[in-house]
Amino acid sequence: MADYRQQLSRSPFTTSRRRMLAAAALAPMLSAAPARAGALSARREDHALVEPVMTRPADWADVGAVLGRPGDMRRFMYHTAFPRRDLKVLSRGVLIDPALALGTHVSFVRYSDHSTLLMGDVVVTERELQHVCDVLQRHGIMQTAIHKHLLAHEPPVWWLHVHAHGHDPVAVGRGLRAAFDRTGTPPAAPAPPAAPVDLDTLAIDAAMGVKGTTDGVVYKSTYVRRETVTDGHLVLPPGLGSTTSVNFQPLGGGRAAVSGDLVMIAGEVQPVLTALRHGGIELVEVHHHNLDDQPRLFFVHYWAVGDAIGLAKAVRKAVDTTNVVPMPGGAG
């Protein structure tokens, strides 16, 4: 973490002072629930912040077993993806690639007090939504946001942010698996062979000011907040629930569908929305990901179809109104 903070301190962006406080993590709402996630109170008398610690894939073997698929390490995070390849979603006439906006993702982080934090984003159809919430609540896993990533689309899809903090990550994994089993999320499958992205990625990198990464046919540019972000008394590792993402799905002829979200503090919201609209980018939703984060973060989801390089330049103007830096190594 120290090396990463030193790198961020060299950024030309203006630093916003973070406020340090101990906020209370919400207790589970159903006291008689089985297989509890073991939620902990985030209230600490000494107001001390707790740092994440590095782990290895082997440390999460039991979690991977109950989730039913292997994950990977992304710095401090044990990350597992559940792409909704079962869904054929059309938005504004575009068939959405799962990597653009249909990826369920969950991440586990270990802390120096031996507790574990789960955060994630779950893709559900409208018919699945209430059943999934019921299962998550029975397992002590909180829902911190229910929102949209896309404009008019069929079938109706929602995105659900999940959160749990405790000492039993396997119980959390069981709760997630029980919830996912109420959806059409397909079993784990080998990733399709990598294919060249049908876009001028070098020009996109130049426009975005960050080296992008590929996820199947989708090209992604990712940034993180320069401030240290906390959730209650927990220091969030860079990239956990506080990233700006710009995703390009090629449509042929240099055109792309662009979707993602920009992370903002309150004072940045209006400049970002204005910059996006001036660039011809459509606004989808403004919302939160967390309940107890400091600084208080907001996210705007957006949508556009057009020349990929022109859209990259337009989104970059909005990104430049926020206090972010390129994520080292690309996607988190």
C-alpha cells in the first residue's frame, strides 16, 4: 500500500482531503438466518483505521470451492467473475457483450484484524431480483445499491451491489452461491480464445491517457481515486468499489458502444454530468456503491454509440474533472 500511495502522490491531479471516522457497518437484518455472513460492527473506540493485507490464491481455496469456480488475485482482492452469458440483452439495437455490462463480480479482502470484507456487483433480471435479495438477506449479506447500467433494454436487467464484513468468508461464499443459484447464471466455462479487438486501441489509449486492457472483444480503460477511500474503519484497496471504467465494445468500422461508470465526490458530480452531455454522451443513472464510504462517492453510468476515438476524447473530458489517476496495470 505504501508504494502505491507514493505513486499516487506524484499525480498532477489535485488532492482532496479525506475525512477519517469510524462509521457503523449495518448489522444483519434477519436474526434467525442460517449460514450467517458474520457481520461485524465497524464502530471502534479508538477510531483506528484497519489496513488490508496481501493474500495468496491458496488462502481462498475454500471460498472458491463454495462459489463453484476459481478466482484470481488482483492486488489485495480475491476476485471472481460470473459473466451472464445466458442473457441476450439488446440496448438501443446493440447486442450487449457480457464484458461490456453483464458481468457479476465479487471480491474478498483480508484485513489486519483478521476480518474479511466482501464487495461486489450482481447482474440479475427483473424476475430474479426480489428472490436474490431475499436469499442474500437470509445469509446476512447486505444490498447497498440497486440500479441500472443501461438505458432501454430487453430483457429488463438490474445491477445489485452486495456487501458483507465478518470473520467467516466461507459462509459469505455460501450465501452468494445460494443467491446466484436463484438466477440463470451459467456454470463456469473456459474463456473463449482471445481475439484481436476490432478497434484502434493505441489511439484510444492516447485519448484516455491510460493503457487499456482487453476482456474478450471489449477494451477497457480504468482509473482509481487518488484519495484513500474508507468504508467505515476499513481502508479500501485501490480498485475496490471506487473505480472509473470506460468500456468499448466494437461495432465495426471504428465504431463502438461505450458504457461504464465514473466515480465522483459530490463537488464533481455536476461538472462530470455537464462534460458528458457536452460530449454527446447519454446519462443513465447517478447512485452510490457503499453506505459508509469516506469521502462520500457517487457514480454515474453512461452510454454512447459512435466513433470510438471521438467518444474516448469526450469521456476523457469528464474524467479530467475528477480526482483520479490511471490504475497501474490497467483493469483492477
